[in-house]
Amino acid sequence: MKSLFRIVIYVFAGIGFVLVVGYIAVELGLTKTRGVVDTQRDYFQTQIKDDSWTETEEWTVLKEIIQKEDLVIAKVAQETGLSPRLIVTPLVVEQLRLFYSNREIFKEVFAPLKVLGNQSQFSWGVLGIKQDTARQIESNLKNPSSPWYLGKDFEHALDFKTDNPDNERFERLTDEESRYYSYLYAALFMKQIMAQWEKAGFPIADRPDIIATLYNIGFENSRPNKDPKAGGAEIEINKTTYSFGGFAQIFFDSKELMNEFPR
């Protein structure tokens, strides 16, 4: 019995050690995946010729759903000064990634009900915005010393109406009835990133691949430079693997949904 008791103690001690190491690794960011980097821009020119993704069931379903979002996205585009196509680009990539990575849910929910995937755990809403990212977007709007500051015209773009900003933020981004705030947060993020690079002397307004890459990897990885590379999380579409930023460029340059979401 004593030997058995020691074994049990050792087992639980081992489990505890593994959990502690795992927690430390997560806190230090050691578990984050680096994703992929597209080392040559010519990559897009070869990939864009492959438009087989436009014939897939996933895209057919998503295309029908997104067409219904044109008015609210146009509203956000007008408010932020970004093109509707740039705003819808990360939505397309996020949703296709969700559709392809959750095949059963796609078949049982997304396809028959014609609804966007609305995340509510680690990332929120149809554009997968993390809570910390949303908070930083809000903070950047009111901080003139921030490299992401957009000026006085945008300082009140995300003001809260209640005394519980955490709850209000969550409700904003996971609202099933209106995606307005999901698109607004995403648009402001991209606009802030563009402002940062513009101030640093490396404008990226004409690089949707880089804007989408930074949208995917976050503020902390936005380091303005003269030779940025597209990349980000891997996304497999119709048995072809793309980077987040790479596929964003492919959609942006395609003719798909051009009438609804012009450049």
C-alpha cells in the first residue's frame, strides 16, 4: 500500500509539473505558432491564376452570406475611409478558414442555415478579434503618443454606453443580429496599422497582403520596414495551403464580389 501510495503521489506530482511548465510556456508565448511567410511576392502571381477555390461549396455558401453584409460594410467603409473590399478581405479569409477547419459544423450549421461563423471563446465575432486586441484598438484611439493614433476625429469611435466595458465589448463583437462593431473594430485595426507604417515612412495602403498579415499576427508583430513579407497562419483551401496574408491578396485581386465590395 505504501508503494502504491508513493506511485500515486509521483504521478500527481508529475502531472502538476507538466501543468506548471505548460502554463509558463503559454505565458511566455512559447506555444505560439509562427505560421508561414511568403518569401516572394511573385507567389501571389502564381497562386492567383488558380481560381479553383471559387468553385468550391464553401465559397459558394460564403459568397451568398457575405453579399447580405454589403450595406453595413459600406457604412463602416464610409466612417473609416477604407475601401469596402479591404474591410471584407479578412472576413473572407477568417470565414473560409473556419469553414474548412470545422467540416462537420459547416455541413450541419453554416451551409444549411447560411450564417457566418461567430466565435465567442478565445477570439470573438465573425472576424476573430481577441479581447486584448480590441482593448488596444480602443486605447490607441485616445492616445496621441501612440504610433497607431488616428487623430481627434476617431477618438470617440468606440466610446462605451455603459459602465461595464468588458461586457459591452463582448456583446458588441459577438452580436448575432448586427456585425457593425465587428467590422468597425477590424477596420480601425487596419487603419491604425496603416497609420503606424505611414508615420514610419513605409506606407502599405496598397498592400492588402501585408495589412491582412498584420491583422492576423497582431499589433505586437507590426514592425515597419522597407521590405515586408506576407504570411501569417496557414489556411488550407481546396487542398491548397496558403498563408493568411497570401490568400487575402488573392481574394482582393479577384473579381469575386467586386460589385458589392469595390476596391
